[in-house]
Amino acid sequence: MPVATFKASSKWVEGLKVDTKVRDFSIRMDEPTNLGGSDTGMNPVEAQLAALGSCLTIVAAAFAKQHNIDLQEFWVELEGDLDPDGFLKGKPGVRNGFHEVRVVPHIKTSSSEEDVQKFMAFIKSRCPVSDNMSNDTMVIASDPMFV
């Protein structure tokens, strides 16, 4: 199968509001008021948690039958720890991103505990967002194009 290229564009609106478009979809992102925003949307790191949770859930739904898992319900709860002094103040030794992300999966199934454990390991191994967060991913930025 050929490599698939996914595209997104983000545009500053005002304050800390950003509109991001992907295909025919749009997401408003902002920061909470305690970080200088107006709280009109999730912030990018919250979106990253949402993307990870959604990806894990999609993998579970897409592959449950193939793994003989009777998937009745599946959801994940996620938390990520981030020190805002990294990106707000450039504090030396403080990462800009998450220091740790915790994922608590929940599954309702009649499948055996052993099968569920194997399936959960498979889900983590196949989730592209988990892969991106767990491994180095090259980010290439072009020179600015002034308009």
C-alpha cells in the first residue's frame, strides 16, 4: 500500500484562538483562561490526549473481531503532566511537552482476561498516535512564506 499523506492547516484568529482545518472538518483551539486564552476550545495538548484516546479506541473497534474479542464497550481515560514553565518561560531543564501520559483503558467484553491482555498490547502496538508519542518523529519546517 502506498504511503498516505494527511494534511491540516491552522490559522490564528485572535488572542490565542486558532482554527484548524482537516478535509471538511474544523476545530477551534484556544488556551484556558489561566494560560492566557479565552477558553473557547481545547488546547493543542488536550487535543493530543483526545487524538491518542480516539486512536486507541478506533484500533480496538477496527480489530476486535479479527482477534476474536467480543467488544461490547471500550473507552479510555487519559491524563498528561506538563509544566507550563517550559513553553511559557523557557525555563532551563523543563520540557515544553508532556513529561508523562497515563492511559486507563476500559473494556466490556465476555472474552477471557488473557485474550483481552493480548488484545490491549496489540492495540498499543498498532495505534499511530501512540507510535508518534512514543518515538521520535521528524518534524520539518519550511522557511516562512510571507504574504
